[in-house]
Amino acid sequence: MKVRSILVLLVAVTMLVGACGGAATPAPAPTTAPAAAPASTEAPAAAPEPTKAPEPTVAPQASAEGVMFFSTQFNVVEEQEKFRTILKEGGFDFTASEEGPLLDLVTAGAQAGKGTVDLVGALHGTFPPLQKTDAMVNLADLVDDLSGSRDFAPAFLSTGLLGTEDYLYYVPWMQATYIMAAHKDALEYLPSGANLDSLTWQQLSEWCKAINDGEGKPLCGLPHAGLYHRFLQGYMWPSFTGGMVSKFQSKEAVAMLEWVKAELWPHVHPESINYNLMHEPLLKGDVWVAFDHTARLLPAFNEKPDDFVAFPAPSGPAGLGFMPVIVGLGISKAAPDAEAAKQAIDFLTKPETQARVLKEMGFFPAISGVDTTNLPRGVAIQMEAVNAQANAANAIPALLPVGLGSRGGEINQIFRNAFDRTILNGEDIGKVLEEEAANLQRLMDETGAPAWPPDPASDGPSKVLPR
């Protein structure tokens, strides 16, 4: 079949995207969104210890077809409302879930031969643990059927293979990434010769210093209370070292943190340690230059498109490290209604539905042929920056952690610890990196997680190279 042939040709995967996991604790029976939904459109930072799954509030609204759709995406209350409005057009609804409880639900169903989840919507990294338990249906035939009316991006289809030749564990649903945003008032302070589309981290620090000196206060901001681990894993470490896990304690990493401490952080708004969603300080004028997830910056661009510009993340000595995020749709082998799940996948991957998700949710399509002629100005502004970043000649795609399962939160904490202990607490950089590198290697060894880009492929668990 056509798609099976395509899949065989895509074994050499060039873009694999993983996710950090939530807590691996038993989950309650299918329910609606948790009372305290994680404030993330991606995967939330987890504490070092597992946490209990949030208690449910109200039973979920099943679709007209009765599909039980669980998603780790669109968990923020405002996002849930928007997404439910989109789903309603197809007669569907969904249940917001954290990754750990969702993994437990699907795995338990597979082991029992009877489950409570039909459709799983999650980041790439949620699926490898389900692959190990043989919990997911092969969707190659479904994609073959759907391809008659839509064109899936080959690179994204390849991610769903999870290293196999023709077993498609998930259908690509949508994509996102992280970019930079700036108020136009900040542009007068750009360093001489600097270009927003090819900015360097050194130029960014000079820019932030010039703004601080000119305005008498720091106006560059970072989401330390939000998805800051992605800033470190996908942008800083790759841009300065060319790696993530492998170069964690390298001499380049030491030099990077010394630079951050001396030249960047002094000109970052002190409230950055409390910032979660960067569109809020941007709109308030508390911050003029910021980094965040595209979905989290979108409200600022939508509300005041004439005031803000979007641009790629800066480049470092190794290149432009950036983190693409792929979200997929998979069907449980123990699904009570697999046919309804297929209908939901059909609806969610239609060009018109993908266009609505792009316009209203800020996630970019996983198929071609989506109408972008009437995009809100804010989305159009972001789309240019996303394309410029992905197509940069020196781009270094840094994928979300893969193979850690429910322990994904631990790698996030290790990177955060490295930053907090050295930059915020003033501890010795070399000593901290050595100590946290030992924790990182222990995590790789205990989970058996093989290396993922930008690190070279490994035979066995990923290795932290000696300094």
C-alpha cells in the first residue's frame, strides 16, 4: 500500500521528538479535566518525587460516537474550552490528563485486555513506553486511507514508526516549538549589525544590556516558572555545546553558564523567576524581549499584533539549537470503541480542523494543504519566525527527551538544578555540573534511554561524556 511503502523509506528518521513524562501513579477511572490542570500546553515540569494524580471533578462528556479521547495537550482551562469548541464540530469531546496517569490507564487496559481509553493524544515521548507494552494499534492502514484526502508530512509520519519499518504507533496530529518575541520599542536598542533572523546569544545579551542601560531597568524576560527546562535543554546547551546529555558537563557548558552569569542574567528582569506564561509580562509592558512556547506567546501577538515582532532563537558557537515538538494520535489495543477513535483521528487531521487549531490554539499543522491565507495576524507573525528557525542553515534540532517514560520530569529537574544552583545560588559551576552529571547518567542507566538528537546515536543508554 502507498503509505506502507512510504513508511519503509522513512526508517532513517531525521526528526524524532520525545516528551518528558509526568508522575507514574495509578490513575482514576476516566474523568474530565483534573481540578488542578497543569499549566502547560506541552509537558509540565515535574518534581523530583512522583506526585499523586489530581482528583477528578466531573465525568467526561463522551462524543456522539462514544469515543474516550484522553489528551496531555490543551490542559490549561482556557485551552480546554477552545479545544472543546473545535471538537464539538465533529461530535467529540476529550479528557485532559497528565502523562503518567495516562500511561498507567492505557498499560493497565492492555494487560487486562479491556480498557477505558480509545484515543491517546500526546507528545512523541509518551508513545515509546506504550510500544514496549504492545499497547497501541498499528495505524499504517488508517493513514493510507486518510492520505487520499490529506497529505501528512513525511518527516512527521516517520516519527510515529518509533524505529520500526511499517508499524505506525501514532498519526501526526500537530507541531509546535519555542521562539522569541519582542516589543517594537526594544528594536531601537538592537546592537549595530544585528539581524533578528540571525541573532547570536552574545548579541542578545548586548541587546538586553542596552535596554537596561537606556530604560534604567531590565526588560528581558525568561519563563523560569514555566517551560524553562526546554530553554535549557533545547536552546542553550545545543547552541553552546552541540549536544544535550552528552555535553552536559563539557567545558563548553561551563563557559556557557559563566557567560549567562556574567553577561545575560544581570540584564534579565528579576521577576523572571516567577514568570510562567510570557505573554502576560509582554502585554503589561514589564518585559520587552522574551522566550517561550509559541502557544504561550500567541495571546500577545493576537491582542497587539502591531506592537510585537517574532523571531528565531539566537545562535551560539555550535549553531542554532531549537526544539521541535511533535504531537501524535494513537489508538489503544484495548479501546472500547476503536472505530470511533478512527473517526476522531479523521476529524482532527482534516485540513479545516488543522487550520482551526492553528488559528485558535497556536499549534502548527502536521499536514500540508492547510489554508493559511486568512490567519489571524498574530499567528501569521509567529509562523514566519517558526519557518525561519526550522530552515536556518545552522539549525540544530534538539528533540525532547525520549525513552524516560514516567521519569521524564527528572531530567527536567537536573537541567533546572544546574541553572539554579550556579546562576541563582552562586555555586561553583564545574562542581555543580559534575554532581548533576552523575544524576543524569544514573537516570540514563536506570531507564536505559538511548541517546536522541542532537546527541549521536548510542549503543545502549545515553552517555554523559567526561569533561
